[in-house]
Amino acid sequence: MGGSSSAVGQSPEEIYCLVSAAVVQHQPIAVLYEGARRLLCPHVLGYNQPGERRLFCYQYGGETKSGPLPTSDAGIWRCLVLKKFSGVEVLDGPWRTEPHAAQRCVEHVEVDADDYPGGDPQKGQ
């Protein structure tokens, strides 16, 4: 176990733990996905079939397969496959979200940010 949390050579378990903690703590993450560095706010983590974990997330920056994300304030809701993630980093920054239709990305939800109203003392009282 090294002292620094290097993003290189992360195991699937490490990636899952980082992403899961980011959902609970409402922290943005940076990941490499299909060759593009993406800035995401992870909202729902789970799976549809055992062994294929998915993340329903709000991409607010970075790149997509077709190039940089448009620079408007609006992000994009994404359904990403966790096994394609590498170089996961938890970022210090604002949690971003927008209203969205019911998510169909994750059938079997393991962690949902809405279940952890972190940072908002008005919720869950």
C-alpha cells in the first residue's frame, strides 16, 4: 500500500470504492473514459446485470468522444459503464446537478446520492 493514491493502475475495486464514496459525499470526480477525460458528478451507482456496474452521472466538463463538452453552463446526463473507467480522481469542487427524467441507466441501485442529502442541513430532519 503506497502512501499516495495514484490514479494509475487502479483495480476495479478501488475505482468502485472511489466512485461510491463520491456519490455518498456529493463530490465531483474526473475519470478517463473511452480516451476522454470527463468531469462528472456521480449520482446513481449500481448494475443491470451482475458484474456490469453502471453510473448515472452528470457530466459538467471535460471531453466527450466527439470532442470538448460545449461550454454552456448546461451539462449532460450520462449512463457510463464502470469497467471502462480509469484514472479516477475525486475533485474538490461544487456538486452539480439538474432536474432529469427518471433514470433508466441503473436497474439495481447500490448507492444513490439522493439517499445522502449531504451538505444540506434542511434535508432528512
